[in-house]
Amino acid sequence: MTARIERLVTSGQFKLDGGTWDVDNNVWLVGDDHEVIVIDAAHDADAIVEAVGDRRLTAIVCTHAHNDHIDAAPALADRTGATIWLHPDDLSLWKQTHPDRDPDAHLVDGQIIEGPGVDLTVLHTPGHAPGAVCLYDAGLGVVFTGDTLFQGGPGATGRSYSHFPTIIDSIRTRLLALPPETRVLTGHGDGTTIGAEAPQLQEWIDRGH
């Protein structure tokens, strides 16, 4: 049975470098009627629990550790018994939000997070954050990009722990190598496809310098 993908939008605040911004985040649920994986537990554990319903939540996968993508993760894990996964290069960012709670498991480039009808391959894509990852499922024809790639360009790199040349390299080598019809499901806003974004790479580079 093919997994289904559901989007839940939650609202809260992004905080970094002394600034605070109101944001809407995409929380992605991938699974079937019995079991589900959450990608980015943002802002509202109650809303995510409601979306999960009576299904078993097996994993909470963090695309990166900016607070707006992980703030609800410990509460959600405590209520469901799910494992929190994070790339270790983002532990210092994680600790800014959750100093007394570590993630449960470390993401590794190339590993596969399995669920019902789901094989999410971890792609380490630093740049927006050191431990940023994207999650690619060839069978579903989707890549969950967090804040690495959006409709119209790369994620922001103007704050601490981020680096523009690095995110461009990640997008060029890891994401634009995927099939052009691959759907890009992002951390904020509407999605796109790899094929729609690939021709803009040089323009982003020119704009970023």
C-alpha cells in the first residue's frame, strides 16, 4: 500500500540571534492508517497529536534544529513514545531550544528511515544549518527539503550557523541530481518540483554574491 502524505500548518515564532519572527510551518505526516512518521514537529504538539489520531507515531524526523522546526518535538515524543531523529551537526542549535533534552537518535547521510510504504533516504544538505537534511523517497517521488530548498530559491543563510556557498553546493550536488519530476515539499509555504527549480541555480548564485 502506498503511503499518503498529509500537511499540517502550525504557527509560532522563529528565534535566533536575538531576533523573533512570526512563522507558519509545514508539519508533514507520512504513513498509512496504522502507522505514521512526522517530519518537523513545529510549535503545536496538541495539533500534531490530533492529526496523528489513533495511528502509531514511530519517528519524529527533524530536518534541522532551528527552534521553529523542533519546539514541539520533546512533548510529542513524550506523549507518543516516538523516536526523535536529528543530525548531530545540529546539536548545538538543538541545545538552544532544549538544553535538558537530547534527541533520541542521530541521522546519518544515506541512512533510510522506514515506515509503511515509506523509505526516506537521508541526504545531508548543510548550509541553512550545519546538520540540515532532506528526506527523499523515490517510490513516492518526493523530497522533503525543510528550509534547504523552497519554491524560488535556497533557504536563508544570513544568520548564525548558515553559509550561502554551502547551501548552493548542497542543492546542486544532492537535490538537483534527483529526477526533475520529484515533488519538493518544503518547511514553509507551497511546494515545487526539482525540474522547476533547477534552471534557476545560476540566478541564485548571482543574487547571493
